[in-house]
Amino acid sequence: MLATGIIYPKDESDAKKQEFEAQLFLEINSTQNSAKSDLKQAISVIVRPFSDESIGKRIVSRLSREGALEGLLQKSYFDVGVLKTSSIVSFALARLVRISGDESLFKHVKPEMAAAILKGDLGALSEYVDFCSSELRKFLGAAKANLDSQKWEIKTKKGSGVLTVTTVNAFIILFRKVVERDGPADFDHYKKKLSGLSGFKFGSYHSSQYNRMADAMLKNVYDA
């Protein structure tokens, strides 16, 4: 087993050291399956903070601590009995929060915030993470409010919970479609539009069928 040492200039800051080490890890493990996706995403937050997945990773961390998904999402590699977040970041959140495109929440921030982010302002980026997290919590909270408490639990063989990675992805994709078409709204509006959610057949969708599930929820629930 080989060990590699890194010698830094005496005046190198801790932040620069951390960024270099994270970048080195990503480069070494870019083609290695052994490096878990969630670990790569966490490191990417340091070295590529403005990327779609890095922003998504920060937001999913917020969702795991606050709102309708509190306690239901993985916070660390050692967490068990919770939903893993790497595919939620990659396949649902990234498109919703990217700093370009009409389908992103970025379109709905104040012009001065958008301009600052595009110039590389990390403080403005943190404000954007706050904004996205807040808007998404409203929608997810409205979804939760329209389901029995037993349903708003992680799906198990014996329980009646409907929450899976597929379900969470579908909710986020549905939110993205709604925002692209109608713009952001408040909790009460979402709650009313999702009032038929309790009758939705969550069990009809599996694995990577989150886009189909989102389309079905849009047609049969949100726009019904």
C-alpha cells in the first residue's frame, strides 16, 4: 500500500489545503467505482461549489434537517433506515437548482442575487441555497399535509409508508415542472393543488420511474 504526502507552502491557508486535497481525491477516484457517489458529491461541494450537484447536495442536507423530510434522509455514510440521497441530488435536485435554464429556481431569484452568483460570490450562493431550500420545503410540506401520517413514512414490506427515493425524486421533479410553468407559490396554494394526493397509486411506480410518477401526479392530482 502506498502513502502519499503533500508538502504545502508555509503561507498556504487551511481552506486552500482542503480544496486541493478534495480536488486530488476527485481526480484520483474519477473512474473508480469504489468511491461512493455521495462522497464524491460532498467533496464536490468544496471544489466545485457552483455546480448543479454541489448546490443540490447542500440543499438535500438542509432537507434532511428541516421540514417534511427531516429525519428521513441519509446524513452520513453510517446512517441506516433512511433514504440515500445521491440519486436525489443527481436525478432530481440538480436540474431544479442549476444556475441556468428556464426550469430552474434560479430564474426566480432577485436580479442582484443572480448577478452576484454568476460572478462567483459564495455569500450569494449560500443565499440561493436558503431560497431553494425554503421553496422546496413549502411544496414538500404541502404534500405531507395531504397524506396520512402513516403514509408519510419510508416504505417497508409491512408498513403503509410510501416514501422511497423514487417517490422523493418524483415530488421534486413535479415541483420543478410546476415552477417552470407557473412560478413559485405559497404553502396554501400547493396544499390545495395536491388535495387529491391521498388517492394516488404510489405503488405503481418503481426504481427509475420517477419521471413517469411526476407526470402522473401532475395530470391526475395537481391539475385535476
